[in-house]
Amino acid sequence: MGRQRGDPLMPYLAAQDMIDRYGEEFLAEVTARDTAPGVIDMAALQVAVDDAVSVAESYVAGLYNAANPPRALTMHAAAIAWHRLLGARAAAFDGAKEGYEAALSFLREVRRGEASLGDETPEDTGQGNPQLPQISAPEGTFSRDSLKGF
């Protein structure tokens, strides 16, 4: 059973997204640790994916409909995961560092309300404003006027 976009139990970036973007051979080379040559170390890949989603969420939590995450999040989280996978080797890979920096810059702009995640952002959420809890309570018993003289 494949990953379905919009499944609230699945993040907007999965290991398969990374394989689709960067290719099995390339990821096998980058993740090579304790696995056989030509085989992706799925544990290492999953750690990078989970870390990238956590970084992205630190900026955009509450700014999108979790049931229909914007494709922009997949793209930028993938750039972050790729950079994390490469580690110190990122500078040697064309565009890895730039993609990572662009992803963080975009996420910061979204957080500040200077960029949009796209049409998937719920109408009841303003740009840069997380969905805040709605609080309702009975009217207060005491007020400034009722407590005058005390």
C-alpha cells in the first residue's frame, strides 16, 4: 500500500519522496554505512526525513490543512533532508547547500507571513498566524465597576 497524500497519519515527506527525487542509486551511495553496496540505508534515510519534517514543522505548524499538505512543504523538506543526509559533504554536491538555505529562508518567510504555502492554506488561517485555540467562557462575575470601593 503506497503513501497517500492527504493521509493525516503520514507526513508530507516520506522516504519514497526522497527516492523519487534523488534516485535509488544516488541515495544508496549517500547513505552507505552498514548496508550492502547499492542498497539504501533506510534507517539513515528515515532519520533525515523525520528531522527535515521536524524542522519544517517548527516554522509552519498550524499554517496548513494537515489533511491536504501543500506540495511546497514536500519540496522544501526534501531539500532539508538531502542536506542532512550529506552532512559535511553537502558543499561538494551542487546545489545542496543552496537548496537547504532556500528552504529555510522560505519557511521563515511563511512564518512571518511574507510567503504563502499556496491554495492549500485554510481560509480561517491568516498568513503567518497559526490557528489559535478558540476559548469561550461564561461572563465574569466581577468587573472593575462591581469592585469599586474594595
